[in-house]
Amino acid sequence: MKNDVLKIIAQKAKRRLVGKEQPINAKIKVISNEDADFKNKVEFLLSQQDVISNPVHYLIDDKILKNMGEIQRERYLLNTLDKYNSLKNKLESIPDTKYCL
């Protein structure tokens, strides 16, 4: 079910990007960039030797996602991915860390 929700969110975002669907303004609370729990999750993902099949599912909070509207879910997902990429790049840029590739 969760994969279906993420797939629908991605499809609607793509339709908006190509102009087939009107954008809707929605306000949501953005996760703090200093969130220690999120940082721990990212560090865990980066430290894994095996491939994680669904890292997005690991990063998002099911309780928060469940109580959001459609547009809010999309923004939450995209903000989470953006936050992940920023934190990952920051961790990988630190010399002498186990995250450097």
C-alpha cells in the first residue's frame, strides 16, 4: 500500500512538472535540519554494505504521512528526499569518515 501511495505522489508531481495538472499551494511543517533521529537514519543507511530496497520508506514517518492530505504528502516526501540528499552530501564531504565513497 505504501509503495502505491508513493507511486501516485510521484506520478502527480510529474504531471504538474509537464503542465498537465495545476499546482496546488499547501503549507506543511518542514522537518528541522537538526533532527538527530533523521541524521541517525541517514547515517545508518549510508553505513550499510547491502542494498536497501526502499530507503524512502525507512526515512519517512508513517504516522505523519497517514494524517496528511495528498499535496502535503508530496511535499513531505520531496522535503524528506531533499533533506536526505543535503545531509548525505554533507556527511560524504567530511574527510576521513566512513561515508566517503
